[in-house]
Amino acid sequence: DTGVSQDPRHKITKRGQNVTFRCDPISEHNRLYWYRQTLGQGPEFLTYFQNEAQLEKSRLLSDRFSAERPKGSFSTLEIQRTEQGDSAMYLCASSLTDRDFQFSYNEQFFGPGTRLTVL
Amino acid sequence: KNEVEQSPQNLTAQEGEFITINCSYSVGISALHWLQQHPGGGIVSLFMLSSGKKKHGRLIATINIQEKHSSLHITASHPRDSAVYICAVRSRIQGAQKLVFGQGTRLTINP
């Protein structure tokens, strides 16, 4: 399977614990995005990377959240001291964007998501 | 008011009916996406368009840039089309790459 993969698919944790999610983008995709989706709502942007550089962060990404993409391939999203309000689906997407931002390469491909439940 | 609004929020129809889901947005965009999300969460991209019309099988997507409006049509709907359909836009601001999503339309097709 050459699509975007996420691990784990489901995570149940107790309030106050730290959790880490992993996203493996489509090979050679240089952009990687994290979104969060709460029940009944559309996804909301959290952050995105161009290769290993984190270029934009949403105000939704509090200081308890940190994302990395150390080698420009896979990415991790860590939530420290989880709260019940962090319960959501965390979605990862990737895209291939060339230097001139050619439109045809900007489509984002989504992973299956990691569903987090904080008890 | 959200930057991307979809209507209806919920839609139930009988198998075979023609389905239309609407999306209106308030910002200048470089692209609009229609996405499909099945129970369990996985999102599949159906269309990405910036003008005109695209067709794939029984699905048709149209966009009117002047009116800031897009529609997704499903012809000869089938129960397997039941899913949440999400409209998302990418800002026209240079460098902006994030998608802004509508709240989704939950479609249920009954046999």
C-alpha cells in the first residue's frame, strides 16, 4: 500500500498522560499536514511541514502539542498532559508541491486517521 | 460565519435519486476540494477543481468562482454512496497551503 498511513488507528488514554502519533506520507511527498476533527465537525488545520521545516502552526496547537518531521519523511504529533477536550480524530495528509506551486501537484492525500479518546 | 458553508447538513434519499450538495465560501481560493469520509474516519479525495466542471463516474463537481459556490452531484445514487461529503478550500494567499473545511454533509441512501 503506497498511501498515507497512520499509527495507531485508535488510542485510549487517561487524562494527563502523553500520547504520540505517527504519520507516514506518500513516498516523495514533500508536504505533510496535520488536521484535527471533532465529532460532527469538519477537520481543522493544525500544522504543516515542507520537508523537515514546520512552516505554519494553527492557534489550535497549544504548547502541549508538538509536531516533528526530523528527516522530511515521517512525522510525529505528540500531545502532552492530555485533556478530555483533546479527544478527536487526528488526520494526516501529504502532497507533492514543486517550487513553482504547480496546481496539479497540490492535491492532498489523507491517511485513515488516529482516533484519540481521553478518559 | 464559517468561511466554508455546506448545505444541507443531512440528506436522506432513496436509491436512484439525483443528489446535490452545495458549498459556499467567503474567501478567495486557489482550489476547492470535495472529499468523502466513511464511518471510521478515512478521507478520500473526490475532486480538486479551480474552475468549470469535473466528472468521475456518477459524480460531478462544478464550481462558479464569481459566485463563490460549488456543487457536488451524484447521479443514480446507491446505498454505498452513504458517507459524509466535505467541501474544503485552499486560500489564494500565496504560500497558504492549509485547507479550510466545511462542516460536512451526511448523506444516507436507503435501498
